[in-house]
Amino acid sequence: MKAMQVQYDVIIAGGGMVGATLACLLGKLGKRVAVLEAYQPTVFSPNDPYDLRVSALSRASQRALLDTGAWDGIAARRAFPYEAMQVWDATGSGEIRFDAADLGEPDLGHIVENRVIQLALLDTLQALDTVDWYCPDKLAALVVNEQHVTVTLHSGQTLQAQLLVGADGAQSKVRELAGIGMAIQDYGQKGLVCVVQTEFPHQFTAWQRFMPGGPLAFLPLAEGFCSIVWTLPADQADAMLRLSDSDFCRELSQALDYRLGEVTAVGERAAVSLRGRHADSYSQERVVLVGDAAHTIHPLAGQGVNLGIKDALELVAQIRQSSGDCGSTKVLRAYERARRGDNILTQKAMDGFRLLFGNTLTPWKILRNSGLTIVNRMGFLKYEMAKRAMGI
Ligand SMILES: Cc1cc2nc3c(=O)[nH]c(=O)nc-3n(C[C@H](O)[C@H](O)[C@H](O)COP(=O)(O)OP(=O)(O)OC[C@H]3O[C@@H](n4cnc5c(N)ncnc54)[C@H](O)[C@@H]3O)c2cc1C
């Protein structure tokens, strides 16, 4: 028997952090939403070891997650506030420190496992009778006409809506099927991720040391535990994966300049290739891209998902203001106009930091070390930078 075609206002391909945020916000607005997610998220238990993939969520993202109704579910599972950030250059004496207390804020943001964010959002959207969750399922084909987009799923089900959103990550199938091109820059680096235990407490501080091969970040979890992201040239990252645990801990302690003493234990390690990407366009007739489907940036300042959540907020704002057609050209153009500039600016800023701190020539070393020291002393500029990163 032929499956019935189901009607929605919006179909979202990808129920990751950005797609699920968008689904909750649109569902709360009363829009009929279908979310297609390829993988069933794994169940969470408080005794589970920490996941390898974590995000530093800005205050602005926290606010958005409060609006979705998912923040309580995140906090009830596990989320770790960080109150300060200490950044320094391995090749000199330049150093900068940001303190939430100086800004009159309780924290600068939270470190949360990606899976925890997704699961809390999933609880929220499943409680909304406006949102349907198709999982595990995937987009197989799409047909666009002036009024609608019709989507066929791998399961054979067909869905129709005013708008299809690609929130399906860096390898977006929606982007591919819509024929939207993408500029890709291979950084030649990998981000090595793992969870470690350290000799000294992390002091609720995010620690980041810039080295010529790339930055190393220690992000605070529960006391004694940190999640690390170590950017390295690809071959060096592969070599680090092959080291024994004890040799790796020794390398890592040294790389962080022993700021947290010795690294005493390490869990599973993984490394992902780092690429900057930007879609040539964020939309086509009745199709729009958000989050990593539209752009990926270097993780050195932990802004990727924060930008994606800003995309989701903007798309919701444009849909709220529209006359009722969620996929009108007016909505899609206004969304792209509002988001492209901020995303490009952040991507360029990350590329600038990467090049500035990766350069071993003496004039550049002097420039960045004196720059860090000067900015550290300039309260106003320093806290404007911090506020921008926090999204407040
Ligand atoms: C090492 C590293 C560290 C990072 N640290 C930070 C950080 O501290 N802070 C920060 O803000 N960002 C960070 N990022 C970036 C952040 O992880 C991404 O920006 C974020 O995951 C993007 O979310 P998304 O929902 O757009 O895409 P994704 O997280 O990729 O989610 C896409 C979803 O779509 C699903 N999907 C894929 N294809 C299909 C399909 N065809 N049909 C249906 N579903 C599909 C996937 O299963 C997935 O659930 C980091 C990135 C890396 C690599």
C-alpha cells in the first residue's frame, strides 16, 4: 500500500543540536514540523563516561536553550560552568585572562557534551504535539515547486512542506540535492579530542595555550576532569593517537606547560580533520541551510554550534514576522542577509587567529605577545571581546 503524504509547515533534515533547537522553537510557535534524524541518540546515564564531543556554549546559546525549554534537561544531566578563561602564547610571555566576575556575570558559559544537548532537546520536542520525530530515517529525494517542497525518505514515506531546512551537518545531503556549492578550505590540521584527569584542580577555568602547530584547550568538566581539543598538523595528531597512554599524558602535560600539573589519566582518543566551509548561498527556492550545513569554522574559539544556534534564532524570527508562508523568498533572503555577515566575520576572525598564532617569524611573535599583553591591560577592549564571545 502506498504511504500517505503528510503535510507540514517545515521539514528539518538533521536533529542535531541546531536542527533540534530550531524544531523546538518553531514547534512552540505553533508551526507543524517534521524532524528527520539519521541516528537514534544513545541513552544517557549519569554514570556514563564523558563523551569526546563537547561544546563550549555561550550565554546567548544558553538563553536560546532556555527558550526551547531544554536547558533544565541539560542542567539535570550534566553541564559545567566555566568562570574564567586563560589564554597564552607558547613562544613568549603574552597572556590574557577573562573573568566572569569582572563582567558581573556568574560564568562565561558552559561546557556540555553534544549528546546531552541533543537528548534534552529531543525530550522537549517530543513533548510538543506540533513536532514529529522521524528517526532513524533520512532524506532520499526532494522535489521543489513554487508552493511546496516534497521530500521522500529512505523509509518510503513522503512529506510535504512550505520549507525544507538542511540542518544535517557539514556533509549536508540537503545542500547536495539542492545543488548549492560550497567553498572548502583544508587547514591541514586535525583536532585531537579526549577526556583527561589532572593533578591540580581546573579552577572552573578554560585553559588555552597557542603553539606554532595549533592551540591546545583544556575545558573544565567535573572537578579533576577536563575535555581537551588539541589542534595539531594532521601527521602529528596521528602520531599522538599512536602513543601509549603514559607517553601521551607526558606530552600533554608538557604542551599545557604543567599549568594543571601532570595529566594523570586519559580516556579514548580521536582526531577529526579540520576544514573551513562556507555555502555559496544559504537558500534556494523553498530550501534553506543552518548550522554546519551552511558553514564550519576552526574550533579554536569554540563558536561553531553557537553560530548555528544564532542561525536557528534568526530563521525563527523571520518566520514569525512573515505572513504565514515559512518558505517565502522574502523570509529566506532576510535570513541570509542577517546571518551571512556574522558567520563570515567569525570565520575570518578564527582564520586570522590561526595564522597569527601559527607564525614562527620573530615580528609576528612580538606582535602577538605584545598584543595579548596590551589587550589584557585594556579593560574596555578586553571585556568587549569577552561579551562578543558570550553573545551578550
Ligand atoms: C573538535 C571540535 C570541537 C568543537 N568544539 C566546539 C565548541 O566548543 N563550541 C562550539 O560552539 N562548537 C564547537 N565545535 C563545532 C560544533 O561541533 C558544530 O558546529 C556543531 O556540531 C554543528 O551542529 P549541527 O547541528 O549544525 O550539525 P551536526 O552536529 O553535524 O548535526 C547534524 C545532524 O544531522 C544528522 N544527519 C546527517 N545527515 C543526515 C541526513 N541525510 N538525514 C537525516 N539526518 C542527518 C546527523 O546524524 C546529526 O545528528 C567543535 C567542532 C569540532 C570538530
